[in-house]
Amino acid sequence: MKEAKRYTITAALPYANGPLHLGHIAGCYLPADIYVRYLKGKGEDVAFICGSDEHGAAITLRAKKENTTPQHIVDTNHEIIKNAFHDFGIQFDIYHRTSSKLHHETASQFFKDLNDKGSFIQETSEQFYDQEHEQFLADRYVTGTCPKCSSEGAYGDQCEKCGSSLNATDLINPKSTLSGKTPVLKETSHWYLPMNKHEEWLKEWIETGKLNGVQQHDPNEWRKQVIGQCKSWIDNGLQPRSITRDLDWGVQVPVEGGEGKVLYVWFDAPIGYISATKQWAADNNKNWEDYWKNDKTELIHFIGKDNIVFHGIIFPIILKEQGDYILPTNVPANEFLNLEGDKISTSRNWAVWLHEYLEDFSGRQDELRYVLTSIAPETKDSEFTWKDYQARVNNELVAILGNFINRSVVLTHKYYNGIVPEPGQLNEVDQTALTIIETTKSKIDKSLSEFKFRDAQVQAMDIARLGNKYLADLEPWKLIKTDEERVKTIMNIALQISNALSFVFDPFLPKTCNKLRSILNNNSLELKAGHQINAAELLFQKIEDEAIDAQIEKLKATTVKQSNPKAKPMKDEITFDDFTKIDIRTATILTAEKHPDADKLLKLTVDTGIDVRTVVSGIAEHYNPEDIIGKQVSILMNLAPRKIRGIESKGMILMAENNEGELSFVSPEKAMANGGEIR
RNA sequence: GGCGAGGUAGCUCAGUUGGUUAGAGCGCCGGAUUCAUAACCCGGAGGUCAGGAGUUCAAAUCUCCUUCUCGCUACCA
């Protein structure tokens, strides 16, 4: 392993299209911040890099909807996010943005360099094109019926209702969001990163940590899920991946034929780490290349699990292909944080937003930091509940840590007017306490270096537990009546423990530690006898039931009025005219068989009253073919025909779905003539 | 369907290369105490380590099967 001279620590660039929630913080930014504070506490040379990811079709689309400019959207969100980070105590060395001139220049040059080297391939494909607006439509600009969950209003890259990622050409009944018209397919040319060419070295690098035979990192230090997912991708064979898009908001493709095209997020966003580093270096009289091109530098990416492939495969390819850059020595990805028994969902507003927490619990950022670290999803998905938050704050921060500090400081004022007493001869108990502090400190150090933040924090709290036990065992408040000299030693040790706490908790609870150091009136690892400390002040306040109930209430407010809380929100209003375009009829299933090349599909022939046609339907997991022959169902007649796994399907059988994803036919309650309209 | 990660006490989670009686914190019950924010301290109850089979002197740990959760991926209503 290399000996690190400096560290480049990145945290995933938040998308400037909305605020941050607790899942983002627990999964990425908080562990990154703790790690950085830990390194800086050791005097290491660290660049902590983050910034807003401000490009992409979602932002232009939203700008259009809100009748404003993309720049305005990203300016607003950039400020909100940046401020929330700052208020929460996430201390980036720079929080940059990808809409900056420097980033555009950097990303552009990067692309040019790789293009000159022949690192890309160019391919022509068919994309949707809006004839009225005379432009290609990014995936995000096409909406239609989701082919997976059949909800309308799905975007060309993703359906927000069911969360599946899509290709625009998969959408049923696609519509341009610019003109509202049906787009046409037209040829366009794009640049691709041929990831397939990089399989060999990637595999070795992921599995052994070696690059060109040189050990770069120890794979045993990488989290299982990171290596697992990367290997899974590599073993399944990598495909060329498009790195440009037809769009006008982003970094222009800087080579011939690039007009009207921008770099896609895969390429654009991670280079944002580099351009941010450049800006930081310029502002601080540093050389940015030391942080990206020097093999004595450790590059570490903090991300959530949705970003693993991106940082474990795609970005390393780009970096290696460029030639001078180092590869990450670790990608400590976290799993997901659930909330009150359910997945966090922005569209359902099932989330605790950071900026709202900071308003509702003003001055209590360390309480949240502590709880989120306690339940950090380091090895598996974990869960945040408000009751648990309250319990951890009250039973651990208040009762163990805050209480120990308070009783030590109060006793010091009571017995010695706030002056640290001179210790006498230390006996075994005192020595043991001091020794345990030292060994615990090194354990914490080790855990942090291995990205085990939850573990490290527990050990830090153990020092406070030790302090409480030390006082309880030795009972200075009794001894003061019989052995004043001994009490001086005891109180000195108690204050030494307090002082140690102000340092071991620093990466986790920075604000509290500042307060503690100011109470102790000391900013040194050593706390000398004769030193005057300040008046006692409570480090934490209890969280009352009312505050917690209010949060739970707030969270559930959006769903409480619905008989089915999981039901999707109503779609946008349509006119009767819109409705009459849809032709739904009663039809009877004549034949049904399993689709030969698919698990979930049945191939049906149905009598629609006006014809007999083939329909492919994804119901194989819910109905046996032989059971549904003769069944009367509802069919969407005038849906554009589409080949589904090799068989042309004309129309769509309508199904009702429950929360568990079970499907049921929508059938007339008594036999009706085939071809009868449903309206 | 393929692949990956998981399933350990009521809750949140640890369990190194298989090795005595499976751990911690919180919660619960009991005790002790009063310097301290009814806090702290001590003790106790509570687990068929998802289920089954196998390898072994020995399995939470290794192998296989089943099952459930999450993610990626693939044909999808």
C-alpha cells in the first residue's frame, strides 16, 4: 500500500434540482465530513471536495414548467444546499458548481484530450426529434406511459412512479414535452465510452487492487457491496456507454459535430470534482495536480450505493484513460436509509429534509449528526425513526455525555471555584482510567481509518461511560467529607476525561466539542492543574415528546387522509377531449400461452368484436394461461403496436394493481358483447 | 430470470482466518445512590444466529437447497 502524503476526499455532487434529505446526509456527506475532520485532526493534508451538479434535462424541463431559466433554478438550489451543508457543519474545503466557467473549461478539455487519444467511439442512433421545435429530445423531454408500471407521465430516462430506469424509445405513446406532439425518430450521432475495452484491467484492479502489477489498494478494505456490484457488472460484460446528449444546457461537446450536444452526467459530474479542486487550489495557493496526479495522494469517493458503478467503474476508466490521474483508493459507499418503516421517497414527500430539520431543531445539528452516525447504513439498509432519535439524544447524548461533563464541571466549581485541582499520587483505578482512554483513542483512530464510523462513535461514547463509572465508583461527594486530598486527584482525572472527550468527539460533534472546550477554557490535549475553567453549561437539552410527535405528525400529514397511504398521487387533469382519444373496449381472450422468451409475459389472442388480434401482456406471474381462456377483459385498442420481446403486441390489457403488485383483470360484471366501448 | 448484498435479543447493530457459556447500546425488570438534566452506577431476564441438509472433533462463520428483504440488470402489464 502506498504511504499517503495527502488526501483528496470527494462527496457525491448533489443534483441542484431539489433539497437534501436525511438519506443523503447519512449515506454520504456526514461520513465524509467525519472522515475529513479525523484526517485534519491528525494534521493531514486534505482537500474536501463537493459541489452542485447543475446540468441535465430535468433542470431545463423544470425551468420551462416554472417559466424561468435553468440558471435561476440552479442558483436557487445551489444556495439552499450550500447553506444547509454549512449550517449542518459539513465543512467542505470548497463547494463548487458545475455551471461555473472553470468547470466548463475543464470538462471540455478533458473531453478533447480523450477524443484526440481515440478513447471514444462515435455511433449513430435513432432518437426522438420534435419537428415543431426542430430539436432532438433528451430522454427527459419525452413523456409517455411507463412500460413497466403503465402510469402516465413517465420520463424517457426514468419513471418516477415506479422508479425504473428507461429508454425514451420504450415509452408507450411518447409525447414531446416541448410541443406536446408525438415526436419522430431521427438519426443522431453520439460519443460513447467503450467500457468493454477496459474489462481486463478493471477486473484485476477491483479484485486484487493492482494496476499494471502495482498494488494500489487493499481490496479487503473495500466494502463487500462495492466490490460485489462492480464485479457483477464486469462479469456480465461491459457495454459502450453514451457520454453525450442532444441538449443545450450543459458543457458543449467541444469537437466537430458537437453542435447542440452536451456532455452527459456520467462524464460531466465527476469531472466536477476536478474542476472544484482547481478552484480551491487557485484560491488557496495550492497545486491542484498534487491532489489528482500524484501517486502519493489517496483519492476517496464518498457516495451512496446508487453511485457504485459510476465511481467504481466508469470514472476510473475515464481517469485511467486520460493517463496522468490516480484511481480511487477506496469508494466507501453506504446503503440506504429508510424512514419510519418505509423507503424515503421525494415524490411522495416521505422524507425529512435537512433544511427543515435545521429550522425545527435550531442549534441541534450535532444531535442529528450523532443519531445518523449511530444508525449509518454502512453494511446494510438501516432505519431512522423519530422515537429512536429522541431516545438516542436523551439516553446517550444527554444522560451519558452531557451529564458526565456537567457533573464534573459542577463539582469542580463547588469544591475548587472552577480551578483544576492538583492531583496527588495516582492509584491503580486512576491509572487504569487514563490507560483506557489512551487505548480507546487508538481504537477510535483505527475504526475511523477503516471507515467504521458507527463503531468509532460508540467507542468515543464509551469514554463518557467510563467517566460516569469512575465518579460513581469513587464517590467524591462522599469522600470530600473525609479525604479532601484524594478528591483533588479524582476531580483532576474526571476533568482529564472531560478534556479527552472534547477531542475524541470532535469529528462527530464539532459544535458540541467547541462548546465543551470553551467550558473547559482549554484547547489543548493537556489540561493543567491550576487552570481556571468556565461556568457549567448543559451540552444538550432533552427532546420532549411534543417535538417528536409534531415531526411524526408532519411526516404523516400528507398520507393520513388517504384510505390507502401508498396509492399514487392523482395525475395531471385532462379534458374530456383527451379522454375520448382513448379507445377501451370489452374483449374476450381466445388463446393464451407463455411467451417463449420471457418469464413474465403471456401471448394472448383476443376477440375485440371488430377483429382478432395478438396482445402481449406481462401477467404470467399472476395468471396461468389455461385459466384465462374465455375470460372477458378490458383492452386499450388504439395503442400504437409495439414489438415486445420479438412479438408484435397490438393494444394493452388493462389490469388493476394493489400495493403488493398483484394484478387483476378489469372485467365487466356481467357478460357484454365484445367491442363494447368502455367510457 | 441473472447477478450482488443482507436476514443475529423487543429496537439499532457488532461478531476477525470455523474453537469454551453468541456480544454491545437502547428498551424492560430489580437493586443501589444523590455530585448530576428523575440523570449516573450495579445486577437480571430475553436469542433453535431466517429454515433445512451437509462437511468437521467443533459451524452464526464453510458448501448446497428453500425462503424473505434491498439493490443492479433483463422481456414487462
